[in-house]
Amino acid sequence: MFRIPKRASIFNHLPLFSVTAALLMAFMALSCNEERDERAPAQLLVLPVMEAAAVDEGTRFEPTMLGLAPGATNSEMRFNWYGAKRVSKAWVRLFRNGGLVSVTAGTSGVVLPRTTNTCTDYDCRNDSLSWHKASVTGLSPATAYEYSVSNDSVNWSHRYEFKTPAAGPFSFAFVTDPQITRGNQDCSSWGGGYCSTPNTAAQGWLEVVGKIAARNIPLIVSGGDQVDHYGTTSNLTADEGEYERFFAPAPLRSIPFAPVMGNHDVHDQFAYHFNPPNLPRYSCSYPVRQDVCYDMSTQNAHSYYYLYNNVLFIALNSGNYVQESAAAGRVKAMDDLIKKAKTEHSGQYDWIIVHHHRSTHCQGSQMTDPTTGYLVAAGLNKIMVQNGVHLVLSGHDHTYSRSHVITVADTTAPGKIDLSATSAAATAPTTGSSAGKINMSAAGERTVTLDTAGTLFIGGTSASGGKYYPLGYSSDANANYPFFRDGTKGAAANTNHGKPTWAANVYEQRRSPEYIIFDVDRSSIRMRAFKVNDDASPADEVTIVKKGGGNTSILRDLRGF
């Protein structure tokens, strides 16, 4: 999938002059408006398919941090990369069967720091970089394409490959919290954990993406915290070196990656580096960044949605911090976006899957996260069930968790739910902060039949091994969240560090970088969670089945007990 074709010779075909002249005329016409608004339609030149040998590559151009994002539908692919400062163009060429299909102009701009503060502990380089974005539409299903990108429409990158999905069953991967740093993995103090060689977060991420690519997975969906450094309130500038490590895996040139904002992604570079579809647009309240607007005071900044085969994916921004007084407005904005996506794609999907950052059913040290508590109290879980969302995928806790299926009735009084019929008490962790495991796998649901719609919540752990959190410990002194199974709530109620939260079903700290594979068809979704060092035996496995063509109604546990 990741073959890079050799540069084609331009001397093999006689009609080269006429082809080159046509391309130059097209480039001149499209280049008139270099500083174009990303909201405007992409400028597209559709050409008769020409053999690769008839296309001039110019001098080889090397983009940095090149990646893909899914389009609004399968007929679109989106591209993002970095280049040299003040290069105000973005171009992508599309090839099929070696022949040039189209040339599309995108948009670009200078990577600007939010302030003039001097960077001391991380790598800014903001004065020498530019961001570039483009997209191609009209793609055919089940088709292999090649593409190259350019900053000047003359000199082009290597050609990379991607393939559009066929209609019908497909698979996707979920990862969260790679939180790439320049440092080591969090394994030396955790006995029994897995360490990469070399023992770095970047290497762990390389291994996870490599495992996903080896399974020929066509889409990676994120739970946020792509990188670690998020600056300060006055200087929200990320470490570009971390982003270089994030985009380092070669498969990211061929597999679209759907990001969401985590609390460590609250910086301007998140907007520069990613190019998802259907982003809301707002007026910027700080120095102009050409057509990129990243205003974190808005309710739905960087939330979006996309239709992939028969799944309506909705990516929500729960990453940036929310005060209690603003939580209701944030949840309403999320609810509005879900409804908008459903209306726009009515009748086109079988499943709705939401991915966002802050897990609302985790069992680790983030269980008392104040922002999460405010959002839950404002109805975050409730709108998932009410909107018929089947799966909610999230992270933030750096542990693995799977909830019981949650119904509307559950969301109205979460502190009073009695799940004793299907759940057992958790095993208390060992003493000390190194306690790493509360394993409720023996209490996992075998079969659950529901009379009403329900939602399953899954929280992933770190996809790089950069950081793990112990289970059962609270990091915030929150008096009102979470709710525990015995009806109590808040951090003070969890003095023995062993209480399961009210919706917990399976939760574990496995101390290994992980990824989750979902196999989707019209009536079922099979989920398998894998440790990077054991891709033969799923650490957790479950299948969600629809009953009578309706919403989620049966949860079947496949771990064999």
C-alpha cells in the first residue's frame, strides 16, 4: 500500500509539449488567487487520463508532516502538510492507473505564533513554516489512487497511495492519547509493562500505526491528545518536534486520520496540521490567520462530522476546558451538531459513532475530572442516547474501559442505578500509587437485551505508551463526580480507591500501547482491543448487534467465559 513509484521520465512520449503547455496554462489560471479562502470551492482542473510518463515532476519537493483526513463522504479525500514560510500555494495532483486525473488548488498560510513570546523549552520554528491544505472530490469507490503535493505547482512530492473503500462491510481503527513527546514511555515504574525499543513515545506510536496498517485498515479515528505540549494561556504554541514525530509513521501518508481535540491539543497548531471536513466557521478575535479560524471561546470549534460507508461519524470537541456555567451551552452545541449531521445524511447510514476526548465512564485517575463532570451534569451522556448514538469512543484517562449499555433512564439518575444483576464487585488494587489494575473482566456482560435504544461507551488507553494512569485513584477533589455503583459520588466517596463507577463493566490498565479495531456491517459491529505487543489475542472483544433492524439491542461478549 505504501509503495512510492519511481519518478517518471518525461522523454518517453512524443506529445509531451502539448500536455505540458496545457498544464502550465491551467496553473497560470488557477494561480491568480493565491490567498484563497478555504471556504470557497476548491479550484479543480479535470484532465483526460494521461500516462505518468507525460507529466513533468519538476525538482523533487519534500513536504513535512504530510497526512490525510477523511472527506465529508467517501468520494472526497483531504490533505494537509507543512512547507517553507511565505509559500502561499497548495496543490494536489491525483493519479489513477499511472495516469493524471486532476490537479486541484488548495489553501495555505503562514504558521503564526499567538504572541511574540520567546520559546525556551520547546521548538517553535513558527517564523519559518507554512501550512497547506487541499482536497479532491469525485473519487470512485474501491479504487486505488496515487497523489502528489506541491507548494508552487511546478515542483512535486513523491507519489503516495490511498484506496477508497468499497461499499459494504469495512473496518476502522480507534486510537487515543498518543500524546507524543520527545521523551520516553511510561513503563520503567510499572512492573510487567511493555517497553518499545528504543523506549520512546514516538517509537510506541510507530509500532501502533504499523500494526494497524498491517491489517489493511482504511481509516483511523482518534480520541484526541495527538501531542503533549499545549503551551500556556498567553502562548498557545505547540512543539512542532512532537508533531514531526506524530506524522512520522509512513502509513499516515495513505490512511486518513480523523482527529479530535484533546486537552493537550488546545493550541493553534491543531488547526494548522489537520484538515477535517464540515468544520464550523467563526470570526477570529485575534490576529488574522488567513482563512484558518481557531477561536476556542466558540462552543463547537473543531467539531465536525463525516459519512464513511454506512457509519455517520461525529467528532466532538470536549478537549478544551469548560466551566460549570458554560457546560450547558457546550452540550447544546454538541446536540445541535449531532442533529445537523443526522438531518444532512438522513437515510444514508446504519450506525452513529461519536468520538471525543474526555471519557465519561472511565475508572482511572481522570474519573473526577471537573470538565467531564460539568458536561455530564449538563446532559452529555443523555444527548448520546436520545440521538440514537450507538457507540461513543473517547480517551483522556489513559486506561481501558467499556461501559454497560446506557439507556435514557440510566442518564436521568446515574447515582441510583442498580447493576448488581450483571456486575460483580471490583477487586481492590494493591497499595500505593503504582496500583495498576482493577479487573472486572469476570463480570463482563455475556448477553444483554434491551427494550429501548442504548449507547455503549468505550474508553481507550494510550496509543504510544507515553503515559499511563493508575486505576481507582482520583486526580481532582471533585465532590459531585463521578457516580459510584453504591449510590455515592465524588472523590471523597472513593477513599479505598476500589469503587467501580456506576456504569463500569470492563476496565483495566494493561500498561501497553493499544489500538482498537472495529469491523462493521449493516447489523453488527465487532470490537477487538489489542495490545501492541500481542496482536493475536484481543485484550477485550465484544459484538454489538441490532435487533429487528432497530437501535442497539443486544450486546454479546466474545471473550469466551
